[in-house]
Amino acid sequence: MESLQYIWQLRGWPRLSFDEEHLAEEVALARKAQAAVEGKLAALGSRERQDLAAEAWTREALATAAIEGEMLDLLAVRSSVAQRLGAAAFKGPAAPRHVDGLVSIMDDAIVKANEPLTHERLQAWQAAIFPTGFSGMRPVKTGAYRPEAMQIVSGPAGKESVHYEAPPASDVPAQMQAFLDWFNASQQDSLVKAALSHVWFETIHPMDDGNGRVGRNIVDLCLARDAGETSRLVRISQRLLDQREAYYNELGRAQHGGLDVTPWMVWFVRQVRIAWEAASAVVDASLEKARFWTAHADAPLNARQRKAVNALLDEGPGGFEGGMSTRKYVSLTSTSRPTASRELIELNALGVLKQWGAGRSTRYYVNLPGWFPQQ
């Protein structure tokens, strides 16, 4: 089969095509999942919504970097996110410039979703990811399109396998202009636009480095154009990280399979739908947590007890393996074993937790139906 790169050289700028009817069902399912999240959020307070957005945003930053093999520090990312959300109560280490840069471009994609996408904006995103002009020890051309040829390779030095060769550097400015003209003029559904723009941008591969992160940021911008701030909850990069091998395989097939990209479009929109469904489950857990604390609003709990109960609630049913034990309580709250034992007994007496077992096998679970073992 001809690759997209070869077709572009031969026939000029691409006119990617896809079967709209075949895609329509996946789009409808994704929209249904999105609407479910938006409806459930209405029942949460602003603080709970902010907490959910902060955690999702943090996990997305970690995931989009991890797809490229870069492991970011969790606390540094949380600190940068908290600063942008105005969550001054969070105390964490100052974020390194490259972490702060990644978080800032993700914020820009959401907050300024309806502003035009330009060469300067894309180049600024990429420069923010590499504030020192280096990726590890390798210098990176930033704030501009790549000046050299680009190949996607894998394997040891001297035995590399070439998976994809991008268009020549001399063609990139004109090809990016064609992409941006389409992007800023297109009235297509945002999910369709996200899928199409991602494969198109990644195929041009216009940057010296950072194409994946910038390309996924374009996806975030598309999703935010109709979901607004709610789109922070959809962890699409996390989903793509979970499906990393399939993600690369589907992109590769689209880049080498001619101009019909229907399989890629269907696959990608399906991943967005699954990510919205996962967000819905997270909101469900937050709603259950809010209802739980409303029911126990008058319980005289100290800070340690609240921390332990919240830890159990955050993990969900069965997530805190083996329930809460005295040993785990000591480790979590940094208190003595006698105090831990006494405070767990108090939580059981108040009906906040439910005791299970006896002696050394004693465990405590959140007192909600389905959250503790069945006899």
C-alpha cells in the first residue's frame, strides 16, 4: 500500500476520508457517555468538582508524558496543577520548568479552546515542553518546525527498524498551513475533528520532538470546544497509555493505508467513549463519598479518622485490599498502635466503618452496601 507520506508528495495536500455512517454509532455512544458525566456533575459541589478536575488533570499530564517514555514526579505535577486551579491548600514541591510547561499547555488548550490554532501557538506549546532546549542530553529545536528529516524508529543502534518516514522538512510549513486552514475552518463534530486532526498532525510530524504531546493537546482542545472545563475529567491520554501498543499500531496503519482512515477514526472515538465512561465511574464514586459524609456529618471524628475513612472511600469497594487494619491505620496516620486500635473501634461504634473478623484478623470496611465482605 502507498503511505500517506508518498501520496502527499505525489498528489499534493491530503483529503483524508472516512465512512461517516460507520463512525456515527461510535460518536453517538461517546456523546451519551459525555452527557452522563455532565449530568452527574450537577449534583456535586464546586469543591468536589475542582478536586476531580485536579486529579484528572494530574493523571493526564503523567500519562501523556509516559506515552513518550518520560516519567514525571507526581507531587510536582500536582503542585503545578493546584497552582493553576487556585488550590493554595496543597503543599508540594515547586514544579520543574518542563513539568510546569506541560501543565500550562494543557491548561491553554482548555481555557482558550475556542481561539484559533496557529503556527505560533503550536510552536509555543512545543517550546514549553522543552524549556532548556534539550531532551535529556539531546538538543531540541524549539519554537519552530523541524529543520531536518524525521523517521520513527525502534531497536538498538545500528539495527533500527524504520516504522514511518515523515514528509521532508521543506514541505512542513506548507503542509502545516493546509492543516491549520482546515482545522480553523472545519465545522465537523469535535470528536470527529479530534480523531482526524490527531492522525493528520502526527503524520506530518512537524516538530523536532514533542509531536505526541502536542498532538494530544490538540485533541484536548477539540474536546473542550463543546465540553468546556468538564473535558478535564476525560482522561484520554490515560486511556491511550493503557492501550499504548494498540494506539501506535492504529496510528501506523492509518499512516500507511491510503487516504481512507475509517478504522482509525472508529478506534479513536471508541477510546474517547471509554474514557468518558471511566470519568463517569469516578464521578459516581465522588457522589457516593459526598452522600456518605452527609449521612455522617455529625460524627465526632478527628483528623486522623477522617483521613483513614477518606483513604478507604477513595479506593472504592474492594480497592483497599484486605480492608483497614490497625497496622495500616498506624502507617497512614502516623499514630501509635493503641491509639489506632481505639480510633478504629470508635469508627465502628459510630457506624462509619464496619468491623469484620476478630483478633489479629480484625479488619474495618466502609459501612456501605457492597463495600465489605459477604458471609
